[in-house]
Amino acid sequence: MQTSLEPLEGNKVRLLVTISEEEFEKSIDLAYSRFAQQMRIPGFRPGKAPRRIIEQSIPVSEARAQAIKDSLADYYVDAVGEHVIDVIAAPTIDITSGEESGDIVFTAEVEVRPEVRLTGYDELTVVLDIETATPERIEEQIDSMRQRFATLEDTEDALTIGGFARLDIAATIDGEAVPALSAQDFVYEVGSGILVDELDEAVRGSRPGAELSFSSTLTDRFGDREGQVALFTGSVKAAQVKVLPELTDEWADENTESATVDALRTDMALRIDLVAKMQAQMSLRDRVLEELVSIVPIEAPLPLVEREMERRLHDLAHRLEQQGMTIPMYLEAIGQSQEIFVAEVREGSTKAVLVDLGLRSIIAAEEFEASEEEFEAEIERILEQVKGSPKKARRQLEQQGVFEAVRFDIERGKALQFLVDNSKVVDAAGNTVDLSMPEPSELSQTEITEEQDTPQIETQTPEETA
């Protein structure tokens, strides 16, 4: 077989394939063998009749046509492999010679994965929204710590959002008592909405001794009672407010790892910055890939986009099937139209294709390769999850093309890390952001002392109280 390759416009190539008459004779022999399997000829077992006998019923022209039909795809695949072409769509094949006799000559035009050349990928600028340790944030976090030591104190003032009411409450439905919705000394935080919304309306503005009476149509959180109307009656036994401990050096020394309030603020600032940097690092990769998409100089090829859409839809359908759902059922549940859903899948698939093309370009430009150590470590990790013989599983992985996919994933990871390492990170104002982590010695162990018996303020539903 002789082949040649001609580049065309639009990410396409044309293969010219010539199979000599002598070589193609083997394909004709194979066609006759298949005919023999289907025929019943006296004196011969199925498939054992020689070609000269079969030719009496099936002329060479018919066998030749069948051989062309059966073998052309194999010759095409061999030609693609010979030229190492990364095809992304089905070919258009045109037989130019040899349909009746002589050498078989055909052309195959096919779209290939484009090779893009990127500029500026080693100096991307990524904007991240990072919350710095402002004085307000520091005090907010310290107040959150103090909340754990808060106490409840009685008050005669009217109850407001955030206050606590100690209630006796009972519920009936159609005159029948409902123990699960009734309780004595039920501590309720005004505004929490942990029972029914109408309770907030009834309690807000009331004082100790106030009588309560209201009704509520129960929601789906009440299970079989959904839609039933419950009548609540009760009284406010006490009104209470949460009181935080005074922020003093003594409190900080006794309940945290900081000896003073100033030290606590300093350490809290370090921790806020640490958390902000961790969150920024988690989002950095996604933002880097968004910037990468913006510098890919071509549109995503439609065949690749459609292939990615098909993969995503197949994965989603498989996950939903395990939950007894279909994609139409899922869309109905989330209240989304099919048109919007498909548009979102297409948008995500388009970005994924451009990311892939961009990373492939970087792999080639930077000559990233998966080392044997990296490859073997990843294969071992995969084999650990496979039951049965490791040797057999390894052979199957190789036959299924997993080896090449693993190598490529390692190279993709290197390309992505290269982007992250070489990107400039700035905040919304354009100021450079340092995402390097502080040394462990820079952080004290700011936390509530384990030995401290920390009081807890808990509100309960009547079911829990009962």
C-alpha cells in the first residue's frame, strides 16, 4: 500500500491511498471466504468450498465490489496510522480508480485536530477576589469565637430578631393533639424559623407572660402532615438575650492560645489571610483556564464540541439513571428548559475543547513528557481499584488505550501547573497578590482551649425537646 498526505484548508487533510492489484487480491480472497460461509454447496462443508467453485455462482466483479466495501475502512485506518493523523471526524472517501480492475486508488478527506500556537501563555494575568484581613473582618471572627461562650440573660424587653424565648407550646390538628409539635420550656431563637414562620410573627414584639395563638399550614418538611393546618397555642415564659463575654486579655489567655487581645487580633489576621490564600489557590486553576481560553486563536471545531457534548450528556444520564431519573425528569426538577440546558452544555463543551487545544499547544511548546516513574505510579493507582489479576488488568488497560490516556493526563497536569506557576495574580484594583503560604512557625494555634468547658446555646424543635 502506498500513501501520501496533502494538507487542505479548514483543518483538513487529503490522504491518497493506492493498493496494488496483487495486494488487493488478498481482500478478494477474503470476500470469497465470507461468501463460502453463507453458501451451501454439495460435497463441501460450510466455508470449505474453494474459490474456483464459488466463482461459478459469484463473479469476480461482485466479489471485488464486496472486497472494496469490506476492506476500504481498514486501508484508511492503516493510512491514518502511517501518517499519525489525529482525526476528529468521519472521512469522505472517493474511489478514483480500480473499482473494476487494476490497482485500487482512493482519496480520503478528513478533519483533523488543529495544532494551535499560543503567545503569552507564560505571562497570563489572573484577577482574583480576595478577602483581606480588615479590622472589621478580624473583629467579626473574634466575635464568632465569643459566641461560643455567650450566656442567656433574662430581660423584660420585647423580643426581637436574635432574642430567645422560652415557650410552652402545644399544637392540635382538627382538635387532636400533636405531641411532636408540642413542648414545655422550648427555647426558641426569634428569626430562626426552625418550626413554622408564623411562630416568629407571634413571638416578635412579645414580652414574658404573653399568650400565643396562631395557625400554620404545614409544609413538606413535616412529611405526611404536609398541607394540614395546625393550631398553636402557648405562652412566653421568659425573654432572654445573648450576652457575649467581655473581650479582655484575661479572656483571651484563658480561652485561646493567645495571651492578649492584641496577640489574638494579630493571629486572627494571619488566619484570615491564610484561608483567603487557600480559597484563592483553589479557584486559581479555574481562572487560569478561563484566561487560557481567551488566547486560543481559533474557534472550537464543531466535531470536537459535539463529541464533548455527547460525553457529558452520557455521563449525566448514567449518574441520573443510578438515581432512577432521566434527563427530562432532572430538568423538570430544577425548572430548566431543554433549550437552556443544551445551550449551557454546548457552552461548557466549547470551553473544554479550547482548554484542551491550549494545553496541547503548551505540552508541545514546552516539551512536557510523562516520566516512566510518573506513568507507573498512576497505573499502579488505577490497578489498586481493579479487582482480579493485576497482570490481566494491566493488559486490558493497554489494549483499551488507557496507557496513552494516562500519559496525556500527566502531561496535561504539567502544562496546567506551568500556567499556574507563571501567572500573575492581582486583585480587583490591579495590585499583585502573594499566594505563598506562611511558614507554620508564623501561626499560633488560635483556637478554643480544649480543656475549657464551653457553654453552648442550642435551640431545639419541639420534636427534639420531646
